[in-house]
Amino acid sequence: MSRIRADKFVNSGANGAPQLTFGAEVVAGVGLTGAGGINITGVATAASFSGNLTGNATGLTGTPNITINNLVGVAATFTGNVSVGGTLTYEDVTNIDSVGIITARSDVSIADKIIHTGDTNTAIRFPAADTFTVETGGSERVRVTSAGRLTLSNSEGIKLSALNSALYAENGSLSYYGTTNGVYLSGAGTGGWLRLQAAGAENNEDAINIYGGSNSGTRIEMRTNNIERIGITSTGAAIFKGGLAEKYENAGTTLGSQPNNPLSDGNVILFTGNESGNKTINFTGVHATLSNGETVSFTAIITPNNSGVINVVQVDGQAITVKWSGGSAPSAGASGQDIYQFQILKTGTGTSV
């Protein structure tokens, strides 16, 4: 049973529909509806509300659900959860303050950048289409372009570190280019340089330096204990600042048993065991290594035992005319070891020497 007390009843509602005006309390056990309008200046208590609600909602009491087609107000305070099934649209909202975590189940769309609270010159930005950057101290440090190229920018040089190792391009920039055929690292400009340095090394102590342009001349150097040990000049000359050690091949057999000797095994070959009669030695892997105008040397050591002698020389299986020192092939030594030195000069292309 409902209890309704009205102060006025007039036909001033919309389209002449009746309108009820209540100045006191309204209590209803069932729905309270009106074709025109119902104005309540006191307290309204009901099991449910439906339809449009306009005005100050502070007088609403009770725990049932409230269905409002269009809520218009100045301010609202919620002490519990608020669920929005559709789209939440804002107008002229300058700040949203959350004391907890903001979770988005889809994309978050921003116009320009994400900044760090209390540190507004540190940001992730989206300055152009298909591009994003990272800024610290108000300056751009990292950029990923629409082509997928990564650019690192730092006027004081860039240090990429993993554990205790590092790669430097000091006083410039470090550029990286990846291709299907290789990887390129380059220093800044024509006068820059690139250093590959051992982990834990100080300054320029143990490093490989590649210099370009006007900065100390174009060259490559290898340093240990801060001293240059090997240098390659812009003309291709190799300079060794210490002793030169190279591997040799200990054949462990005679030349007669091993006539073929590849360049990759070393330039010096020691044959053991006594040789007998005339021998042929064949140096392989030479034409694949040398170009026109290049040379390689071989040293062969044999035990002649009065008769063993090298009198035929081949390069990659092709017999060549040997110009012997003194005009003819040497004779076999009586004892000890005979040492043969051959200098091969490539004077053409293909298999010519």
C-alpha cells in the first residue's frame, strides 16, 4: 500500500499532462510515475527509481538500484566501485588523479608524450607518424624511425655496456646498420674513430682502434699496455712493433709421402725422415688467396741423406718454371737438413704465377 501526500495538483506538465508537486515526504512501496512531472522538495523513499533525474541528488536514500536515463549534475562522490558499460566521454577535463593503478583492457591513446611524475623533462614521445623517442634531461636520447632504424644521441659519447664490458664511440655518435650480409659500426664523421676495448681495460691500454679521415690519419692499430703493437696504414702497409711469430707445419713424415702442402697449414714445413731421389713439392690454396701483384713465401726443410732433393715445384697442381738461385737446382746434402725457400709471385689472374 502506498502513501502519497501532495501539496498541489495542477495541469501544467508537458503537453498539458498533470503534474504533481510534493513539499513533504513521499513514501511509495511501488513505482511512482507521472505523465507530466513530479516535483519533490522533501524526502523521497522508494524501492526503485526509473526515468530522468534532474537536480540535487543528495536527498536520495535507500539501498536499491537507481536507473537513470540521463544524469545531469555539478559534482558526484562515490565511496564504492563505479562500472560503466558503455563509453565514458569527457569534456574539458584537465587532470585525472588516481591513487592506485590504472588498468586499460585495450589501447591507451595519447596525443604526444608520457612524462615522469615530478620529472617532466624525462619522457617517451611520439613526435611523428610511426616514430617514437626517449628523452632525458629535456634532450632526445633514443629514436626509432618508421623504417625501424635505431638512433642513439649523446653529445658526450655513448656507452653500451653488458656486465663489465663496453663499446665506445667517444665525442661523437655510434651508428649501427644491419644488412643481410653483415653488421656495420661506425664512429662520427670522417674524422671519427671506433675503439674495441677489452673488459676492465683502462683508457687506451688494450684496444683495437680504427681511425678515419683527419683524426690521426686513416689507419688501424692494435695496442697492449698502451703501446701500439701492430699498425695498418692507409696505403695497406703492415707495421709490427715487436717480434713476429708464426706457426709452422710439422709434417711428421717425408716430402715423398706428403707432396701436397696447403698455405693454410703454414708457410714453413718441416719434413721428418730421410728423403731419397728427386722430389716434387706442390703448394696448394695459393691462387684462391693471392691476387695479381701479390706474393707468398714458403720454406721447406728436408733430410736429404745424400740423395733427397727438390727439383720440381707446383702451385695448385700446376708445374711452374723455377728460377733457381745460382741458375740450377741444388744438389742433395750429405747429411743434416737442407732448407729450401720459395717466393711465389702472382703476375696475372686465374692460375698464372
